[in-house]
Amino acid sequence: MKTVKLVLLSGFLGAGKTTTMINSALKLNEKGLKVAIVTNDQGKELIDTELARKNGLDTKEVTGGCFCCQFDDLYQNLNTLLKEKRPDVIIAEAVGSCTDLAATVIQPLKQYYSDQFKTAPLTIVVDPARLIQELNADETIPTFSQSVSYIFEKQLAEADIIALNKVDCYSPEEIEKLSQYLRSRFPQTALQIVSAEKGIHLNELTEAWLTTELGGDKVLDIDYNLYAEGEAQLAWMNILGDLSAEQDIDPHGWVQNFLSKLNTHFLRENMAIAHLKVHVGFEDGYVKASMVQTGKKPTFTEQNVHRGKNFRVVLNIRIEATPAILNLVVADVIGELNKEFKTQWKATYEECFSPLPPKPVHRLSETVS
């Protein structure tokens, strides 16, 4: 049976993992390699999965929990891709609030399935904004509690490669300062400076995946009570809905107003965004916007935008708040926009919850060579 290279990609919510995954896969395709994708989330109706498929990538998804807690589902999807698609590389993107992947995912794969998968270095994607907020706290921006920050810190600590992303958005001086900070804290960890969006240095990152055999051997001591508390502090919302109007409306304007109003509520309630994504699709195009910090401007990606009367909306929010408050805020904002834009909203799928405590299927404290 063919052995496939498996890249486990992680990083805190909003780091740019999905963009890194998709654009790295396309880079590997350019080298003549066939790549498949596995996405992962606590919930369903994922924008990430849809984006991967729209880029022509063979894609499976693991929902309802992180890879470590859904290990059997992960293996089943990996095995199906291996048999049906015969890829050279599979990139698996873990939930952004997950850590301890070395012990609960990579080591079990090495122990039980080394004849099928050769693991690449565990790669943690990092948004410079998270580090800047850590180094220079801005009191006007809501920050995460200690237990949520604990997850971010452990992700960095177990990385074989830290991919400092979005470097095109910062000055060389800022990136150099953050690079020095990461190198001083994690001297045994490789550092890759990338922009997944622009494709900067993705060739170097993918080459490291292909040529490095060792990885996933930094098995950490994890306080699972604190880890569980951190996940429980986060509310996860996934909504799929139809937006309609009697008169043509501008989808970009609707998204911009939607995010502006949400941001105002989040600032007032001191709710720290981990990641927010909204995708408004229509027959021949879309508007996609994302936010990774409360109080910051969203980033937009658009294709063939024009006015229309009917749109399909997918909303993913990860934020430090209770599900009840998040539900109220989003419902209020949609109601306000219905009045302003004279639109009608019909939700076809809704979920809002806090993740259950992590309970890994496997946890191997001894590393497998």
C-alpha cells in the first residue's frame, strides 16, 4: 500500500490555517504532487471545507470535536482518501482551540499506522496580532482569559515549525522583533516567515514538510482541567441562512454593516473575538470577510460582486462569551439589518455552544521513533 506524507497543521483560531492549508496544497500541486485535505471543527457547516472544495481539492471533514477526541473518525477519513484518491500528501487542519496534538494524534499515528502515513513536522500557524497583543496589551481591545491563553501557549510549545503568518501586513521591523521573541522562547523550534495569502515563502514551508522525517515528538505536560476551562470559555456559532430582499442590495455593504454592528456589541460586552468568518454567496460570486480581534477592521475577499436579491450566508464565530449572549447579539444585529436593508432572513441551520472537555481517544506519553 502507498505511504502518504501527512502534514498536521494547527494554530490558534484566526491564525490563517485554512489559507495556509489551501495555498500550500496548490503549491504542492504545482510540483506535480497530488494533495488531499482534512478539515476539522467542533461544529458543522464549515466555510473552510467549502473553500477547499472550491479550489478543486479532495476534501474530507471531521466535525463534532477535535482530531484527538475524534481520532477514529480522523483515521477513517485519512484511510478513505488514501484508498480512493491515492494522494502524495494529506494536510489535516486541526481545530484552532486544540493542543496536545503530538501526544494524542501524531504519536498514535506513528504507533499504529506508520505503514500508511509518514508524519511531517507539526506546524503551528501564528497570527502576529496575537503576539503583539501579548507583548503590548491594548486595554481598549478585549483580551482572552488565562485559560484560553493557556491553549495558545501550549500550541506554540509543542510546535516543530512555527509559521509566522501574514507578514505582508507588517513592517520588516515588526516581523524581526516578533521573530526574535519566538526564537528566544522556543530555540529548538524551526521558524518560517510566511504570508499564506500572498504565497510568500510557502515553497520553503512545503519543502520542509516533504524533506523532514522527524516531528510531533514534543510531548508536553498538559493541565487538562485548565485546558477544558479554556475551551469552555469559548462560544462557537455556525449559522447557514438565506437572505432575500425585494430590491437589489449590495452584499459587500450588508457584510460591512453586519460586522460593524457586531463589533460595537462585542466591544460593549467585552467579548474577545477568536475568529469570525462570514461568507455571502450568490450564483456567480461571493463576499467573504473575517476578523481575528474585536475592535479591528475585517479583511475581505471577493469575487464578481454585484447587487442582487437572494444570497446564501454562512457565519462562523468563535469568541470568548456564553452561547446565550452570542445568540442574542447576533439575532439583534440581523434584526437591525433587516430593517435597514429591508431584507428577510431565514436560518436553515443554527448551532451555538461551548465545547465539551477534551477527552482524547489515545494519549501516548512515550514517543515513537
